[in-house]
Amino acid sequence: MAETGKEGVCLILNYFKYEDEKGKTKNRTGTMKDVDVLIDLFTGLNYNVMSFNDLNLETTKKKLKEG
């Protein structure tokens, strides 16, 4: 168990908006519900949950290094 009393860290990276193969921006319907379910699940398992939405590549890399 980590010093915080938590089992560990759960990092959720949610990409609601994405670019298709033609470069057109689209939305992935339902991802916010998925995130809510994952947050509830891992919080219940005593994890420190961090969730981020629609990060760009550089910010995603930064969060992965921090996590």
C-alpha cells in the first residue's frame, strides 16, 4: 500500500473528441459514462483516481510521466 493509504494510482485518459482518418473531428458518445463507472470502481477499490479528458499529445506524455 502506498504512503497515502491508497492501493495505488488509477490514471484514466478519456478521449471524447478525436480525429478520423480524413482529419475530421468526431465525438465518441458514451465515454463520459465509461469514465464515471471507472472512477466509481477504482475509488471503491481504494485507488487514488486521476481522470483527464481530451489531452493533446504533449500533455498526455506529461501525465503519463507524472502518474
